[in-house]
Amino acid sequence: MFGYSCCNACHRSYQGFSYRCYKGDCSFEIDIQCILLSDTLKHPSHEHSLFIVHSNEGMICNACSVLRYPWHVAYRCMKRCDFILDVGCATLPLTAWYKYDRHPLTLTYSDDSEPSQHYCDLCEKERNPNRWFYYCADCDNSLHLNCAIGDLPYMKLGIRFNNYRHEHPLTVVKNIWNCPPCKVCGEICNGQALECKESECKFFVH
């Protein structure tokens, strides 16, 4: 409908092939990357193996602290650890790059630094020390997950698609130097954003 889809497993927007249920009014769909996930996962953030589970209501992801609902898919530890990773967090890359750092940033699972250090070096907003983040030990740079990998990691730069928020097609862009404000939240669109290429429009949105 809009030229892109949202995976019901990892909850990320993407373009490309997917599997979808057409039974009755069910609209469950899952992208290729998630359909190929194994039933078990050995993640470096946890000592035990994790198993994919479809009944996670009331559970909170240990990576992003988001409450899970009945239709969410997640990996859980079955050894009474109460450890759970939603699919989006379980598939996060172990390294990421930051434009002002010549080293790769490493996915980091805990933060015992001083409270004054709990800030993102990209957006300059406070970080929750209980949530995962990307970190460079050499340069002491810390980034929120989305600040490091972008809000649209599975959307190709330059792709155009329709969006219900705007009358013209929007293009996926990456702002590095000239970062205009978002028309919805007012924050600077630093990194990935959606831009209207119509000359009279000048519409940017996260």
C-alpha cells in the first residue's frame, strides 16, 4: 500500500520479499531475515541458550526495556533466568560505525559508568543505563541503538515510497552535515530521515 512493509517479528520497516499469512483477516507478515532465524540462539549477552517463543505477554526485553504483547515474538531463557530478547534486539549487529569515530562501536549490554556519562554522543540526549548501547572504548563514545544503526536499517537509501503523513512520495536519505528539523517532532534529522524531493515542499521527518 505504501511501498514498504513492517515485519511483525522485529517490528522494523523494510522493502523486499517476505512471508505473509492470508488466512481470514490475518495480516501477519515476516521478512526474509526473520523467517530464517533459528529456533535457538546463543547470544553473547547471556550465558544460556535462548529459545524462540510466541507467548511473551507481560515480559520486558532485557535490551530495550519494552513490554512485550501476546503477538510479539522473542527469544527467552528457559532456565528461570527471566531473560528475554525481542527479535529486533536479538538481531542487532554486534558492531556499528559512528561518523566521528575511526573505530567500530561495540554492542554493549551494561553500563556501570558515572551517571554524568549516561548520554548519547550523537543526539546528546540521556541514555538509560539499563538499556543496551553502542560504545567505543578507545574514544569513549556512546550511542543509543537507533542513533548508531539508524531508524530504517532495512530501507535502502534513495528508495521512494508513499506515506500516510504526507501528500508526496518520500525518499530515504542520510543527513550528515546539513541536518534540517523534523516537521513532526521538531528535533534535528541527524542521520537517516525521510525527505520530500518536491522543490516547493522542504518536508523532512524522522
